[in-house]
Amino acid sequence: MRVLLFGIVIMTYAASLFAVERNYRFDRNISREVLENYLSRAITMSTLLHGKGNVEDNIRMLKNVGAKFAGRAVYMWGGEGRLESLLARGRPIAERIHRADPDMILQAAIFEIVTEQVNQIPIPKSLFTEFGLKPEQRNFRYGAMVYPDGHRRNQWSRGASVPDMSQLETRMWFVYLAARYIDVGIEAIHFGQVEIMDDRDPGHVHWRDMLRRVRRHAAKHARRHLVLCDAHVPSGGIVHDGRLMFDFHSFPLRIEEVPDRPHEGILKMGYLDSIFGRSRGGVTPSGWKCEHLPYIVELDNFGRSRREGQNIGRHWIWGYDEICWFAHQNEEYRNQWLRYAWDWVRKHDPNGYFQMPGSRTLAVPVDGKSWYWANTSSEVVPDAFNQEETIKKIWAAGDK
């Protein structure tokens, strides 16, 4: 028995010697190696900083699987009037996460939506000064952020529109919101569907101006003087004079149905507008060059089709959005599919990484569950879907 135990100890020690020691250090800029180390340990953790679910178990799960990049940890889809309460809840949770793992990057999202609730938010004097304007006492103005010709107005619902980045008020709002997120510990920001907010900014002059101001704030106030910016880029990326606008790219997986195997899905090069093999290169904001910018792909959420279970084509997978399709599969297939997707992306495009699903809304509930949690099911998270150990094993295999 002693010999057996001694042998196990030796084997464990030997395995640790061959484990890859990953570098997660950066300050003011980030190397490709460190960026890819983070992207290779990215997990979607929607509303992590909102306090949704069991905060302690979410932190435990992130540590257990070895996550280093928690995507969409804080965001608003409209409802801007709740910003102060959201930040007040999020700051202490971010501090707890960074005490547990100082290397963890928490990502916020600023999406392609603005609502009339921005009229409730006062503009600080410092923001007027940032844009070279004379300070005045007023709130943000929704009407000054939307397309002036009515284009994309009320696209999401009445009083909820796509913002126009060519408008000064929009740029002020984005810079303000990004700065507020950075100040509570955020080190990455996802900017949603850029290409529906740039209809009057085809050269992205105003987008680049806004991002330059966000990065300048991060250089002074972010934890490591840097904020990583990304967006969904169906065009493959935005490049001007050889310079990339974003630090990395992101996009939905775009899963194709297998018609003769109902409810199964596969990945395929060139399917719809998938980004595989198409991420554009250039000089990154950190100064290094690449032929193809590293990117992450995710199980996206975008609502319900009302034709679930049917092969209706387009971006739907068997009539579901991507995360709902995934959550509606049985546990064995979910675990199998995570391994498949991870291996497929790494094999077909070494610039890409599959961002694991950790926490995400379900437009179509599964057995009454309207939220997907990857955590191992327990008394504190009885509605979890049990992908935690699979994610841990997939990532651990890459460290050997």
C-alpha cells in the first residue's frame, strides 16, 4: 500500500513538472503570448458582478476550472437608470474576485443600444473637459445619440435605439460608461455590434476617437493601466492604415444543423458569416504585428425564434439561439460538444479560441431554468448544468 501511495505521489510530482507555466503578466500593453494565454482561458460569465446566482460558488468555480478571463461580467441592455446601483453591487464582488485571483480579467460590455433612461444620468464636469467643452449642468440626451434621420430608431423597442457613433453625445456616453466600468476593476470591454453603430462613420474616425479616450483613461486608472477592447466583427475586423481598431476580435460560433441527426450541430469553415480563417491582421493597439488577430468565439444569445426544434436556417441552430440550443441538449452531449468545439477551433484556425459557457441567459427555459450555469450542481446551485469539470479537463489537457 505504501509503495502504491509513494508511486502516486511521484507520478503527481512528475506531471507537475511537465505542466505549462502560463504568463499572465502585462502592464500598459500586452504581448501576443499573454493575450492568447488569457483568451485560451476565457469563459462567458454574464452578470457575474451583478450578484446573480451564488457569488461564492461562481468564484469557486472560476478558480477550480482555471479561468483567467471572465466575459461580460457586467453590462446593461438598456435600463441605464440603474447604473449607480449596478456599480455599487459590482465593485465589492470584483474586489473579492481579484483577492482570489489577482490575474483575473473581468470584462464589461457596452452594447448597441441606448434608451431614454440615459436622460436620468448627469454629465460630470470632467467629461465636458475631456471633450474640450464648456461645463454645464445637464444630463445626457437620448435624442442627441440616435441617428438624426430616424435610421435604426426604436429598433429594439419604443425608446430603445441603436446609437450613432458620429454623434458627440454618443461618444461622450460611451467614454463615460467605459470609465465607470474601468474604475470598479474592469480590464476589458466588449463593444457589441460596431457595424450597426457606424453607418455615419464609415472611416471609423469617431469610433477611433472614442476608443482613444477610453484607453487614455485606462492608462491612468485601470488595474494594470490597460483595457482590452473587442467587438463582434462580421467583416473580420476593422483596420485603418494597417492599424487594428481592437485588441482582439470576437464572434458567435455560427453552428450548422446536421439535417439527418435532429438537434445535433457542427462547426464548418465558411458557414454563414463565421469568423474562422477571416480575422484580419495589422498592427495591434499594443504595437505588435500579426497576419491574423487572435479572437474568441462564443455560444451567443440573441432571443427566441418561436420555432424551436425546427431547422429554419440562418443564424438559428434548430430554431434556438446558440446557448439555448446547447442548454437543451442532454448533459453527455453538452460535455462531448465542448470537447469537440474546443478541438475543432484549435485545429482549423490557430488564431481562434472557444470561449467556454459559464453563465448566460436562456430565452427558452430548460425545465423551468431560465439561466445557464456551468457550475457543478449542488445545494447552493441546484439549477446548474454540470459542465464545470469538463471545462477544467479540457483546459488542463492544454497545459501538458
